[in-house]
Amino acid sequence: MTWSEMQPLLTQGTLDTLYMVLWSTLVTAIGGLPLGILLVLTDKGGLLQSTPVNKAVGVVVNIGRSLPFIILLIALIPFTTAVVGTFIGPTAMIVPLAVGAIPFFARLVETAIREVDHGLVEAVQSMGGSIPTIIRKVLLPQALPSIVAAVTTTVIVLIGYSAMAGAVGGEGLGSKAVTYGFQRFETGFMLVTVVILVAIVTAVQLIGDGIVRLLSRRGRTA
């Protein structure tokens, strides 16, 4: 396969991969951030201490994290079809990608929130600060660098998931690698897809690390 033949396939595969990852990251952040905060608030000594709620949420999160993505992808076919009308294509893959990543991201957010100095929380509480105020003014700003690092890690995980999704009609670089690289024995095509995925992951990591350093410096000078 010549470069002129590979280029449109690789371009479309890259665009599909970025589309899946960006939208699933957004859905993951919307779903995982509140879950992570809830795990901290309802834990022992938390502002909303509730053992039943904490254990229930913890069980759901742990089950979600324990399922291999390829199995989750297949198991969610009926749900994905009900949500978007099909289980094939980049739009359909956003559903299992987000469902698989939300529990993972929630645990990372939980860890980030736990790192916040409890003395700051108590200080705001003593001044009559409500729980929403504490979350908005203390927990999230203080944990922001760690949360950004968690987002970076989650995006990289989603890139890997999106490549696996290509095995079941998810399009993207994974699909192109299977169809044109593996099934047609085009080793050169396969190597190029690997290089592109490595480049995307490296760029995401560098951008994420840069944002974390910037936020950390601002936090120290604030």
C-alpha cells in the first residue's frame, strides 16, 4: 500500500479517534467528577457521612472498574443501540467508552479530593460555609492540579479503549489497523497507526503535564 493510499485512511481514522476520545472524555468528566466527590463526602468523617451511600457507590464504581473494556463493549450493545440507535461507528462508541471510563476517573477524583488539607475545609465550615460552597471554593480549586492530571490519565486510557473499540466496528485508528494492517498483512500500515497513536498519547501527556505545572505554580503564589 502506497502512502497516497494510506493517507486518507489514516486521516479519517485519526479524526474518528479524536472525535470518540474528546466526546467520551467530556461525558466521563461530567459523570465521574460528582461520583468522586460523593465518595469523599459520604465516607467516614466526610461532610455528608453516610456508610450505606458510600458503600453502594463504591460497589458500583468497583464493578465498573473490574470489567475488561472489550467485555463491557459487547455487553453494552443493547444499551448503546437504545441510546444512539446503533452500536457501530464512532458516535456509538462514545457510550461504552464513557461508561468504562467514568468509574476509573471517579476513583482518581476521589484520590485528588482526599489530598486537600482538611484544615481548610474546617476553616470554611467554621465561618458558616455550606457544603456547595466548600466544594466550589475549597475542594475543587485545591485539588485542581491533581484533577487535571487525572483527566490526562483518563484521556490516555480512552485512547487505548478507542483502539480496542475498532475491533467491533468502532472505526478510528484501531479499526483501520485491524482492517488494513492485520487482515491485509500490511505491516507498514500497522506501524504507521502505532506511530500516530504514540504521537497522540505523547502530545496529550505533555499538554496535561504543562497545565498541571502551571496550576501548581499559581497555587503556590496565590
